[in-house]
Amino acid sequence: MEYNIEANIISWEISTGKICHVKEFSNFIVHLSKAGKPILVEILNASNFKTKLSKIETIKQINEALS
């Protein structure tokens, strides 16, 4: 997980693979494989989400947060 302070974006590489498409959910951008597997998650305006992000421990919780 990386935080770019200048862009105020958190990037979280969940798995490896080729990114085929992207889904946007408000300030979340999820990069997906052809099979729909999450590869990379970006959080825009990350300073607003740092506290919430520290509570997310599993991919299941991310999916629930995005639902």
C-alpha cells in the first residue's frame, strides 16, 4: 500500500495480473482483471479515508464497503 501525498491517493495492489477494466465507486477506483478479479484499488482524497482504511482488514470488507 502506498500513499502519494501530492496526489492525495492511496494505491493498494491486491494481486498481480493484467488490468482489463476499471470500476469507479465515488472516491474508490478498482482496477480489475478480465475475470473481474481486483488487481489494484485507488482511493482518491485519501486523507479523508485514512481512519476508515485502517479498519479494513480483508478484501471481503472492501467489497462490503463498496456495495
